[in-house]
Amino acid sequence: MVLNSHISIVLYPQRLYLTHNLCKNSATVRELQIYYAYCVKFANFYECAASESVTNTYNKIKNKHITSGHRVGIVGGGQLAKMIGLSAMKLGCEVVILEKTEKTPSSSLAVDTLYGDWNNPSNLLNLAKKVDVVSLENEFVDANSLKVLEQAGHLLYPTSTTIELVQDKLIQKQALRDAGIAVVPFAAVNSQEEILQLADKLGWPLVLKARRDGYDGKGNITLNNATDIDDAWSKLNGNNQKLYAEAFCHFTGELAVMVTRGLDGKMVNYPVVESVQKDHVCHIVRAPARIDDELSDAMIELARKAVKIIDGVGTFGIEMFLSKENQIILNEMAPRVHNSGHYTIEACECSQFENHVRAILGMPLGSTKMIAPAAVMINMLGEEQGRGYPVGIEKALAVKGAHIHVYGKTTTNIGRKMGHITALGSDINEAEQIASKAASCIRFGAQK
Ligand code: AIR
């Protein structure tokens, strides 16, 4: 079958082969649709001698937007969108954001910001019409709303199918378990009674979790015994929100791996990192993790497998536990750039953010190699309610080697992620000393 003068399809049992004047690739039907859409939208990138239809479509894009580079749409405008946006801008792209409220961290860099409910398909379509490819900075956007974008022929990465598999943590755990990945025992709980029944099977403590929309400690409560159930149930709004519970993992360490997977299925991974969490919120990330090569290789293999299972395109964060028995257990995966990868901005040849942009544009992925022996990232959290700009930043900036990121949120609150600091060093201790010294100067929301 010939799609146009430059792209033709040859059908083999179960596989399709896409032939193009410059590209020869084996592809599934879905991949083929995607590839075709890319050839049309990014005709210049593939350097194809574009057919009339390709030229017409590309000209429309050019007229609508800018004369070079691409427009990336991001659903959500927080710090993750800001850092993706900065990388996109570095590559000459423009960024358009869809957010619920005004004055988010990314509003100052976006060429255009649309406001509205991101679960409303018409808002998503308005965003998609303004850009070449849509991506996400959070997993809260409803997969069914996202499907509408794909049905209308827009490019979305990660796809709605990937988001569907990940955004409901119960479905995510089931998908991973079914694919043979070790996860802690878990079950849906539809009543307080069912939590007690699960505790009979798994023992205490249990972790009660919201199936959707939890992050940074919101949506997770550890239950130490039966008397904790009532309070946790009402805090997580169990009567109206779907919950599940899982066995508490008595881990010896929490580790994470960032993986970027391209449109062609090629993957790159960053080193395994150690993360220190307090109250389910990430506080410190140390790279690389101080573990032996065998364990590190096994964790990387698991992380890559997990991203493949959900057919991910873009950057993904995979959080793991190391059990007392040295077993690797996948805790959670995020279909987006992740806090465990913020250190890559300064510490790696190509950051998690830039690799995300490269992946969703169908471009070659960059090197994930660290440029220093060690790096440490410390999160800066709000101490109490107050304004979003910190006190003490001038002192922190005087600390040599500290890379300071202030997200630009208008207000702060207890535990809210307001910024982070990364330092490189010849070893973890050296990097951590620098990062801690700078972090101790800065305070968000607290009076000096
Ligand atoms: N985020 C998304 N999922 C998890 C996290 N941490 C980031 C996104 C989102 C922001 O946190 O960038 O926009 C929301 O932070 P806040 O402080 O406004 O709740």
C-alpha cells in the first residue's frame, strides 16, 4: 500500500513495514499511525522530500506557529512543566501550557497559557490545536479525556493508554504484577471492614492509598493498627474516593531510576539513585546509589522493563524498595519527569527534561552519563504559609557549587515543594555538604 509518494506500507504476518525514502522501520499498526503523523508534522526533521500533502500540512503548522522549531503543549504548569519548558526552549521550541489557575511556575516562560479544567476534552483540544505535540507534567489528567486528542489525530506522549495503565495506582500495580514484576501485596479496599480483613492476611502496618491523584505525601497514610483506620479513612475521603491498601515494606533503602524511552522504543536510563523520603515526601536524592554493580544492573533492567510494559514514550520515574532480603520491589512509577531526576540538570550530559522533550519530538536521545563522580539534590519545602519567594537566597547563592532552583510559586505552605538545590562533588559526602550548607540558608514561608 502506498500512503503517498514517499511512505509506503508492506504487510507481513502481524507486523507492518513502513518504508520511507529515508527511514526503514518495522512497526505495529499503532506505531505506523504515529510514524506517519510524525512524518507529516515534522517533515523537516525527517528531511523527507515531502509530498504535496506533507508540504501543505507542514506549511500550515509553520504559518500557525513559528518558522523554525516546534511547539510543545504541556498539560499542567507546575515546576515540572517549567523545567521541561526550559529544556524545550533550549532546543528552540516554544511551549504552550494548559493550567487550572493563573501564575503558575511555568507561566513566565510559556508563549501562551490556556486556563481551564484539563479534564475537559475541549480545553485539551484547544491546546492541541496550538501545538505540534502534547505532553503531560502530571498523571492526574483523565485518560478518557486524553483519548479524545488522539482520536482527533493529535500527537500525545505519553499516550492515553500509558496514562490509563499508570494513573490509577491499583491498575498500575496489577499491570506490573501481571508482567512478573515484584510489588508488595495489595488489594482494593471498599470499606473500613475490608482494611481489617486485609490486615488479618498481611499484618500491620498497612499503607492506605488513594488510587488516583496522590503525590508528595498527599493520598498516602500508614496505618499502624486498627485504631488508625477511621481517621485515615476520613482523611482520604474513603466514602467518595477509591482507595487501596498495601503491605508496608520494611525496606533497607529507597532507590529510583529515571528512564527515557523514544518513539522508536529505544531507551536510555540514568544511574540508580538513593532517595530519602520523610512522610512520603522526597527530601534528598543521592547519585549514584552506593550499591554494587550487580544490584544496580538488576534495578536498571527492572526499570526499563516497567517502562516497556506500559509502552511509555518520554521520561519516567521508577521508585523501588530494597527489602531486607535484598529483593528489589517496584514501589511506584510515574509517567513523567520526576523529583528523583532533578539532579540530572547539572549532573548529566543530557537532563531528564531534555530527554523527555527529545523523546516526544521523535529526536535522538541524549547521553545520560554523569559529568561528576557524585551529585546530591535537596528539596526545599515550605515551613508554613507565606509568600513563594524565599528569605536567605543571597546567602545560599554565596555557597560555591550550589545550584539553586526556585520554582516561582506565588505562595508556600507546610511541606509544599518550593525549590531544590543540587551540588556535584568528588563523592556523595562532598556534594551533600555543599547542598546542605546552601539549603540551610534558605527558608520558605518562615520569618527570620
Ligand atoms: N508534580 C506533579 N506530580 C507530582 C508532582 N510533584 C508537580 C507538578 C505539579 C506540581 O507538582 O509540576 O504541577 C504541583 O505542585 P503544588 O505545590 O502546586 O501542589
